[in-house]
Amino acid sequence: MSERGDDAASVLADLDEALGIAQLGLWTWAAGSQVMTWSPALYAISGQDPATFTPTIENTIAMVHPDERASALAKLQAAAEGESGGSDYRIVRPDGEVRHLWVKMNPVLEDGRIVAVRGVSADVTERRKTEARLAESEANYRHALELNPQVPWVADATGNILEVSPRWREWIGLNAEETAGLNWIDALHPDDYARTAESWTQSVKAGAPVDMRYRLKTKDGEYRWFRARGAPRRDDSGAIIRWYGAVEDIDEQVRMETALRETEERYRLAALATNDLIWDHDLVSNHIAWNETEGTRFGYATAELGDSGTWWLDQIHPSDRERVRDAIAAVSSNGAEQFVEEYRFRCADGSYADVYDRGYIQRDGDGRAVRLVGAMQDVTERKRATAALMDSQARLRWGATHDALTGIANRVRFQEVLAEAIAAVPEDRCVGLVQLDVDGFKQINDTLGHDAGDAVLRTLVRRIGELLRPGDTLARMGGDEFAIVLPSLGRPEGLEKVVERIQTLMREPFVFEGHTLDCRTTIGSSLSPHHGRTPEELLKSADIALASAKAAGRGQHVTFDPAMRVSLQHRNSMLNVARDALAYDWIVPHYQPKVVLADGRVAGFEALLRWRDSRGVFHGPGTLGAAFEDLELAAQLSDRMFDRCIADMRRWMDEGVDFGHVALNAAAAEFRRDDFAEGLIERLRAADIPTDKVQLEVTESVFLGRGAEYVERALRRLYDVGVRMALDDFGTGYASLRHLNQFPVDILKIDQSFVQGMAANSGEEVIVRSLVNLGQSLGIEVVAEGIEEEAQAEMLRRLGCHYGQGFFFAKAVPAEAVPGLIAARR
């Protein structure tokens, strides 16, 4: 390079360094294209790495804050049309930091034609922060002056008022001259005069600080409470020179104090009138305060009750203590609003009383439980009376019509109550019937045991019981199935409100032996006479609504609609077909090739479920749709497909057929089995098939909803042994990019809706190009689905997509046709 070239390079380097120090970035956009050039300083400002980031108009606009992106694009387009201008924008750096830029842009002309837009971007983040802090400081100072509730005053050494704030006149109606000296005392309430004058005189005489509360007559003739505080200023010899102080309006505070004293007195009297022992537990200090009692509670005088949570726990029966301790410990983590427990409490004489303890939880700003306030109720006699009743003849009737575990009505009593309610309902009212199942109940029993399941059922009964009206009936129909009869509802909307309250209450978890358990429910409901005039018709309608709610997803509520009968029949038909297909061995996998777009060679296959009916006609998986939502049937269909596909792969390997790989599809329901990954790995090991011969295809719905924790564990287990993961129908989900980061994904499959719309819609082509670029940026293979025409294949090749799949190459074929198809494509 020449000396002049060296000088120019040095000048450019100095310029780049100067721009970096000044936080000024230069850029140029070739108008109408994706091409952009950035100065080194702009990479530093935006936080991008020049080694890995190539600026384009698309990814540059993508850095602009979403709220300002449209405006930035419009300004840029305006510059390309000849306008100049400057604006402020926010950008979001890769690390998530938001920076403020001032951007100035001008069109670049050549031969009178605009060929580019050139701009300068200045990082003004710190300036904007400083401006915001200054504005906030000024506002704070202004409001502090405006809202100051105090009136300053100055008095001489003997206590005579010399100066007082103008606000004094606003309050009292006396000007400075009328207030001077001791004249301000004339505004005192007669009942406060002697006490205030004496206190003021003593403070002045002793030189002690002033702190007085008194009532002053305001200019509207009313008396208000004020607080006056002051302190003397002394000279070097200690002699008082001046008094300085302030008067504050505390009328509202005094009124609140008075109201609080009255409330506390009412509370004290109410506590004396009840047999409950009221407590206040500070969870931070573990201190417990008890209400003052006349006489004793549980044999203890107030002074004999311990003042700590430790003492209280020590008095609980050893068999109940751990459960209650766990319930207290869980208060902070489960978000509950109430603490409710029953336990046995040791009385002063050593005996134990049965206690129903209920408290309300107070939380701090971070949601941590800091305080519990409640009452212990002695229910010993009530329990004894109940036991005596159960020992009588009535116990036989109770046992025949009630559930032994929960104590509520059983199916027999439910039938009686429902029939009575329908027979007695007035013409202008209706009867509501609610059917509900506990979500995930079988899983709780299987993983934690029946004691945990029983605890869930008892908790459900207790919570729903708190919501029901007198006359409503909650019944256990069997297992985790419950029903509620709501007689004499005024309007159908009343049923919806009851269900909403139930669902809200059921969302609150609880702790059993250290485990946090859910008792959320799926609910179906019906109304008489709208959905049935007999108990049988109404119950059938509620059953159908419950089935529809389960089909829609756990935790749902569905009210019966006549159209549901048809939907249920269709669903049941699909389930029956799926059972028949399994029972009669009708499941036959077909294989659709995935080809290398560059030369049409077969890279691998996707296994697709087909079933052959008794006439030999093949059907697709859509005719079994409901079966894939059923945990048991989905698992059986998956197992059958996996077994058949693994057998086909083993046979091809034995015959020397190079089939590449086979992609197996897995539905969301299958991942709810905690051993899904282990089952597939064991199948491959038993057939001696390398794991790199298998891919697993999942849709984004697998990552959502219940059981997501099983999905991540299963995918990572399979990924660790070499099974590759493909995300199917990519681009149609709402959170695909997040899932690419969270789960081990090797392959993206572009949904066929985008591929088939490319030729007619440039927007679809942009989406496909973006998805291909995304895959290349992340090092992820991209497969385009649904290719049906040569033009689509050619367009995908041009966009850089490596693999394709669709009818243009081949339809799905049975296993025996795979070797011939591979040969033909080769």
C-alpha cells in the first residue's frame, strides 16, 4: 500500500475511534434492498458482534423497540423518497438492554436519483436517563412543598410568637399580628387550654423541646387536632436565642386513633362473649399473642398461655403435630388466603381437646406470609355428640346414604335429593346439576398412595362445602366423581356463578406430608327443565357435558348443549374404531420420504399411521382423532406404531436397504407417561437398531399444558442417547422461538400451509425464507412439508432449504414399497 493509502487508513481508523468515543454510529442503506453497511461504532452501540452479525434492513429494523418499529420503518422509507430528518428511537440489544438513539438520516443522490440512505445514530441513553432523573427530582421537590402538612413558626426566648407561616391563616383565620405573642392560645379548645398553657410554659422555662397535641378553632368555627413541636436555638453560652418549630394537622390521625380504640374495645367484648381462643401469630418473630380472657380457655388462664409458635406446636397431639407444622410451613409457598386445620390440643390438665382452627393470612409486598390471625374452636363436644348419634339407629340410615370417607351424600342419597328437587321446583325456577371429576387423581394415587388421594377428596369436600347454600347437596358418586344438586335456582346464570366459585377455590393447592397437591376439577353441568325433566335425563345431560369438558382439556367447565350428543357420539365412534384397530391388528405404518432438494435423493422417511378396515381400505389418523387425546389409547396406538416401525427398520437393515432414518410422531398424551423415553430406548436396544436411525417428531402443543415437565425430561433423555428431535408444523405456534431455546431441537419442519402459499403470496415466501435463515443461523436442519409442485421445490432450493417432503416426491407407501422407492429416487 502506498504512503498515501496508509495515511488514509490511519485517518479512517482515527475517525472510527473518535466515533466510538462519541458513541456515534454511521450507516448506509442501499435503497430498496436488504444491503446495509455499519461503522464499527454502530456495532458497539447495538451490542452486535461484527464477526457473526451481518446487517440487513430486516434485522436492523428488528432491533428497534416493538412500539417504535413501524415509525422507524416509515421514516426510513420517507428518506428513501427524498425526506431528511431526525428522530429518537429505542433499540433492544441482544442481552435485552434497551438503549436510546438519536437517528439523523439523509437521502444519497447520484445523477439526480436516490440510490441510498445514509444516517448517523447517536447513543443518548445516559442523556435521557439524566433528563428523566432531573425531571423527577424537580417534581418531587415541587410536590414536597405543595403537600407539606406542617406550618413553621418562630418564637423569641420567652416563648412569644414572632413569625408564623401564611398557611396558619388558611387554617385558623388569624394573621401574623393577631397570632403574635401568646395570642394564639386564644384559639385553643377550652378543654385543652389549661393543659397546653402549662406544658408550653414549662417547656419555655426549662428550655426543653416542645411536643404538644391540642385542638384549635379553625376559621370555619370547627375544632381540629394539631400537633406542635419545637426546639430552642442557643448561643455559645447556652442561652436561648430563638424557638423554632412546626404545627401539623393531625385531626384525621386522632380520629383514626379514637376509632381504633373503639374497635379494639368492641373486639375485646366480642372475644369475651365467645368460647373461641383468638390468636395473632407473627410468622417472622414466631411470637403469638392471645386475646384477653375472663376465666380460662382449655383450662389455661391468659397468663399461662405461651407466647411463641413453638409452645403452641408443643401442645398439639404428637400424631397431628407434623401435619400442622407442614401446613404452617406451606403457607408462604402455596399462595393460600386461609389456614384451616383440625387437630387435638393439650389442655392444662393434660387431656386433649378436638380443635377446629381457622386463620387468615397477611402477606408483605413480596407475597411472603408474615402474619396469621385466627381462632381455635373447641369442637370436642360436637364430635362426641356426632359419635353418639352415629351409635344410634340413625347411624344405619346415615351409613346407607352417605360416603364413609368424606361424610357427604352417596349415590343413593343423591338420587333421592335430585328427584325431590325436580319434583318440588316452582315453574319460574330451575334445578342445577353439577358433575365434576378431580384432575390427575389417578396419578396422585399411583405416585403418592391412597392416603394422598383421600386427602385430596376430603379437601375438595371441605372447600366446596364452604360455598354451598343451605339446601344444596354435595354427593360422592364414586372414586373421584362428585355431583352437586342446586335446587330452586332463580336464573340459569346462578349455576355459572356457583361453578366459577368452585373452580377458583379448587385452584388453591394444599400440602399433604410435604407434597403440594392440586384438587382442580373438570366440570359438566345441566339445568332442569331446560336439559331434562326427569333425574335420568338431567343426569345424562350433565354426563355428556362432563365428557365434552374432558375432551376440551382438563380444568374446563361445559354446560350441556343438545349438539353435544352428536359430538359425543362422533367421539365415542372414533374411540371404538381405535379400539377395534388395536384389537384386530389393523394398524399399518406407511412411510413418506424426505428428500435432499438438491438432487432428489431419499434422506429418510416419516412414519405415518394408517389403519386398514375389514374391506382392506386404508384410512388416515384423522378418523381416530379423539383416541390421541385419550391417555390410554394414545399410548397403545403409539406402542403399536413404534413396534411395527422398529420391525420394519430391522428388516430393511437385514436386507441391506439404506433407508437413512425413520421419524416417529409422538402426541402430547404419550408424554404423560413418565417412562416414555425409557420404553422407546429399550425397544431400539432389543431390536439392535442404532439411535441415529430414529428421529422423534413432536408438535408445539406437546410443550404446553399439563405434564410439560415430563416432556422436557423425556426429550433430553432421548437426545442424550442420540435420538434426534424434530419440531413439526413450525411457525404455527405462539412461542416457537422460546421452545427452540428450551428444548433440544435438531430439525425444524416448515408447515405445509406456508409452503403451498409461496407462489401466490410473497408474504408466505418471506416467512419461509426467514424460517430457513433461522435454521441455518441456529445450526438446525430445515425440512419443508407439503411440496406438491416443481415450482415449490425450485423456490425452496433457491431459498437454501436442504430437505423437502410431499406428494411431489411421493405419497406415503407401505414398508414393502420402501426399497423400490429408494432405488427409484437414487
